[in-house]
Amino acid sequence: MSDILFTNARVFDASGAQPFDGEVLIQGNRITQVRRGKGEATRSAGVRVINAAGAFLMPGMTEAHTHFAWNDQPSLAAIQMMPPEEHALWCVRVAKRYLDMGWTSCVGAAAAKPRLDVVIRNAINDGTIVGPRYLAASQEITVPGGLGDTTQPHLPQPEFAFGAIVSGPHEMRRCVRMFAKYGVDTLKINLSGESITGMSSEASQFTEEEITVCVQEAKAWGKRVAAHARSTWSIKQCVKQGIEVIYHASFADEEALDLLEQHKLEHFIAPGLAWLINTCFNADQYGLTREVTQKMGYHRELECAIESMKAMRKRGIRILPGGDYGFAWTPHGTNAKDLEYFVKHVGMSPMEALLSATAWGGPMMKMGKQLGYIREGCLADILLIDGDPLADVTVLQDKNRILAVMKDGKFHRAPPVRAARTATRWAA
Ligand SMILES: [Zn+2]
């Protein structure tokens, strides 16, 4: 693998500083030199020079709440009823789509079948398939009758369930151990309802005792816990019980906000606003009219979620993009809409939105500061963007504007240039 030198780039290093003109050298899978100015950097023989022609060079993005197994269909049943063979192939295709769209890291937030996420992560890591860096999740752990229990009374077999259904501490412990045996990185537990499935988003499931067992057992195996937590009680449980990743957190009251602020470096919030916004306003053709979603309570929830996120932002709590893409009205690959929503609804500046997708990606991926920055020594996950996301964050939604995607020092998509001399758009 030859070294790569990006010249003439507008470098966004994710430190929080404004971008600067500069050059970035990649050796192996690491960034080894970041140099300001348009002059000539040290060039060793054999280095491949890519003239970025002023393009915006930024770290690859991290999606904090990914479900490869969701299959862009209008219902949970359509996901669950997909046979395992087709389902695995579907996940292979989706994994590539994330990389295509600049998401070089994704955090699995539950698989629809017990081993799907693990198998896909392993296949990415051993080079069998193409995809982002990935943390694999369990199925959603739920209670009988709760979010994720899609079995019918006359068909109680677990194969018919979307989630892993447990009742009581004993079954919880067994379930966590089973997923640990399969090799997941994350245990996903559903602590609140989800109105579209019939159980209100403001309702909570599981006892404190069951949650404690889940967290204790997961930690004993060195695993992380992530929770579906829309209700007020469930958000507080996440903080009290040390559940690191909190999905949704819509109904955060003052006490929940205080708790989160006191423990802000121990948690990540991924609200998944895209699901709420598009379910409320863009899913008419799937029967989710304004009237229907109003009745389900999603309009009220959206208002509460926006207020919660605004308050969290002000308190410096980490809010990350990602969340439940993979339904018909929120297809995979459109995930950068989250950044637009952060700016539009949560009050983030485009800079804050970009940092939430980059600088916080390292700890979210459990990789500390070696990921998510354009900095010497960091892993070379790099995007070249045609445009300035700090002026218009929506450019990240357009595949044609994402000129290049590099993961771990290798191009997934090289910029459209044959050779420095014959290039048109990229000629110096
Ligand atoms: Zn989810």
C-alpha cells in the first residue's frame, strides 16, 4: 500500500477550530502528517499525491444507532419475517451503503435475529465484505407483551419474535450470557414502549431488579449496554444503573436532565429524531397519516424530544447522530439528515453538528481519540466533500458531493481522478 498525500485541501480537523488550507499525509492506516498552508510537504518517493482542489477534507462520520437488519420496509413484521439467508445478504448490501455515504463507523443498536450483527461485523473485519467499522448488538431484550415481542399467542416460538423475550432476573441473566457467547459488543435492552407497537413511548417495562442483572452480567463479560429509553423513568434508570448508551431520551424531565448532566461523560444520547419527524410528516402513504400519528402521540413526543435535546445541548450532554434508519420512510443512507435536524431543531451550529458526527465517534466506538479527528497518529478514516458542510450541512446527504471515502487508510471510493495530469475537476 503506497502512502497517500492529500494536497490543496480545506482541512476540518474536528478540534472545533475553523478549517484551514493544508495537506494530509497517510502512511499505512494512520494520518502521519497534517500541514498547514498550500506549500509543498515532505514527499517521499512513491507517495501518491491527490490534489483535493479545495475540497473539504474531514474525518469519516460515526452513526450511533444503526440497525443493518431493518430492511427499508414499512413494518417491524416485514423485518422479522425476512428469512435468515436473505436477511444476511440484505445486511451485506446495507453495510456498504453506509460506507458509500461517509459513515465509516456504525454502532449496532439491535439485530432482528440473534447472530446477524455479529456475523456481519466479523465479515467486515476479516475482509469478506465491505462495510464501516462496526460494533455488533444483540437482539432487543424485552418482556412478554413489550416492545419487540411480536409473537402471536398461538405461535409463541422465539423465532417469531423480533426481540429476545425474558421475564425475571434468571431469564435475563441467561439471555445476556447467550448473547455474550455469540460475541456481541453491546446488549440492547428495551426499557420503554414505542407507541407504534401499541405500548406507549411514555410507558416503561422491566423491573429495576431485571435491569440491574442485565447491566451487571453485561459488565462481567466486558460488554456495553444500550437502552431504548423514551419514557422519563427509563432515562433515569439508564443513569442510575450505568447504561452508557441512551437511545431517544424524549421525555427527559428536570431530574433526568440533572442526572445526565452530573454524569455527562458516562453517557451518549442518540435521539433518532429522523424517526419521529418522518413518522409524523412523511409516512402518509404507509397509513401513518397526521391523524394516526397524532393519536399515537408522536407529535407530542416530537415536541418533547426537541425540548429535551435543546436542554441537553445547553448542559453539554453528548448528542450523537443516528437512529432507527431502515424503515420505508427513513431509508438507510439518508442518515446525514440527523445533522440537518440538529441544526434546524436542536439549535446546534453546523460546527457542533459536525463534531457530534466526528469527534465523538471515537469514544462512541470505544476507540478513544484515535478516531474522529484529522490529527497526526489518528486512524485514517477520511472524507473529501465537494462543498462546505459548515455553510450547508445538507451537502453530506448527497452522495455525489461525497467525493471520496477512506477507511483505515484505504479508499472505499477514490476521488474521481485518473492521474494528476489528466484530471479535469481536480487539476491543479
Ligand atoms: Zn433503534
